Amino acid sequence: MQSRCISISEFGNVNVVTISEREVPEPRGSEVRIRVEAASVSFTDIMIRNGLYPEVKKAPVVLGYDVVGEVEAVGPDVTRFSPGDRVADLTITGSQSEYLLRDEAGLVPVPSELEPAQAVVCVLAYLTAYQMMFRVAELKEGDSFLIHGGGGSVGSAALDLARAFGISAYATASQSKHEFVSSFGATAIDYQHEDFVQVVKQAHPDGVPAVFDAIGPENFKRSYSALSPGGSLVIFGLLDMALGRQKGGMLATGLWYGLSKLKRDRRNAMFYIITRLRKQHPDWFQEDLTALFELLRQGRIAPVVADIVSFFDIAEAHRRIESAEIRGKIVLDPRRR
């Protein structure tokens, strides 16, 4: 069957994004064919589009890092799912499509009462925040942390989870997003006019147990200094490099990271890569995403959907994400006309 999708034929600016069609065959073996109900539009898509994402080295490619949808057909070896079930997965590419095939082993059941748009925000944004907070930094109730980009999808997810679990949060954000950040009960820091290290240490003279940073090497150094003894700097991206604001970001990060390991100050720096952790601990992916869906079902978290768009709105969605105007997550609904 034919399926419309969002694809790029080459790496480049937003003009390479097109609506195309691809063949989605009948599922074989343990494959499941999913009718897509929601796929997030994320900054990772822009990194892939620009040729900056390490796991996607060639175009053409269909975009879309995560998916929530309904099982439409199953292969003969499928045992866990039936047509009509709702499922979720982390796809890396391919989900911005009307239909796609996935192996049942990686799928996570989605409670039927959840809205697809909110559920899909859990798959990449909330899972990233949840695993950084609880699997990597091992935060607990009463702890505190700093995250950069508090108005973005991962940042707002971390703030929402902090509120749910009784953790104090500090977040850098532009002045225009301070009200949004504060709505989660977090302390907003104007990164353009305030020293985030000073703000954090005024409240916590010894520093905080965790800092989550996806900006770049120069920021990592300052974030490291905001840590308490035994604290963890968790690096989960290179925004400056992706936006062309810093050349040689990977090399500079590698050099700084290596030097940080030589320090004997009981603080740690580590990288978080969602796909790597999933390969190392596939059971965590299932457990953690299931836990997030349950938190959403109970009303303990409330993912922010900034907009729900159609295929025809994707290029504009990329522009909005690149301008950093978005609060929360943009979601594609392929059923929209």
C-alpha cells in the first residue's frame, strides 16, 4: 500500500523537506503495520535534515523520531499485539508517515484512553528527561537540578517530572519563556542577563546534584562548576554546533570531557544518548515508557503540545523550532488535511 510521508532527498536547509509517497508492504514475520496517529516534530529532525545526526549518514530518508499509532495488521509470528491495539516506539526515522512497519519486540502498549498527541511527547522528550533524572543522575525526592533550555520539549518535560516527584528545578530560558518555566514551579534564569552558576549557588552554596546541558563545550564548563560534590553533569546534545554557532563542537567537547575525567573533585560528566541506553538496557525502555504512560493516565504529568500540524505544515514547523519560539512539542497528525 502507498503511504504519504515527510522525507528529504538530500541534507540541507528547510527547502529539502518534501511530502512524498512510499510503499508500505504487508507485515511479515514479527512485523506490525501501524497507522500513525501522532509523530513528534523535534530538533533531532532538524539535525538529521542538516546531516549532523551520527546515526543517519545518508539521504534520502523519511523523518520522524517517535510514533504513537494503531496496529492495523500483523505478521504471522506476532504474539503480543492485535489489530486495534495502540502502540508506541522510538523510530529514529520513518514515523512521519501515514503507515509504517515496526517489529513487535520494540513496541510499547499505549493505554487507549490517552490522547495520541500527549502520549507521543512521552516517547522522546519525556523518556529522555526521565532517564537522565532517574537512571543516570539517580535523583530522588528533595533533590535539585539545573537544566538548560527549560522552555523546550526536553526541558519542560524535566520540569514537569520534577514537579511530580518533589524535586526542585532551576532552568535557563529566554525572558519570553519565564512565565512558562515558572508554571511548573521551577526557578527561571535569564541566560542572557544572569549568571546561572551564581543564581544556583546563591540557593545551594555547595551546588546541585545534577545539571542537564545540551548547549555546547563552553556551557558545559560552567555547568560543571554548578555541581555539588558527587554531582553529575549529563550532556545530551550539542545545540551550538547544530545551529552553526560553534565550529569543532565535537572535538572541543571530547577534549573537555577527557580532561574532566582527570579531575579529582568527586564530580562526574557523562553523555546521555537515548538510543545507546536502549540498546544497553532494552528492558528500561519498556519499563520507563510504561511508567510515563501511567503517570500521564493518572494526571500526574501533563505534556505540553504546542501545536498539532498536518503534512503541509512541517516546513514551517522546522522554522519555528529553529527560531526557538516553541514552548513544548509540535506534533504531526498525518490524518489532518
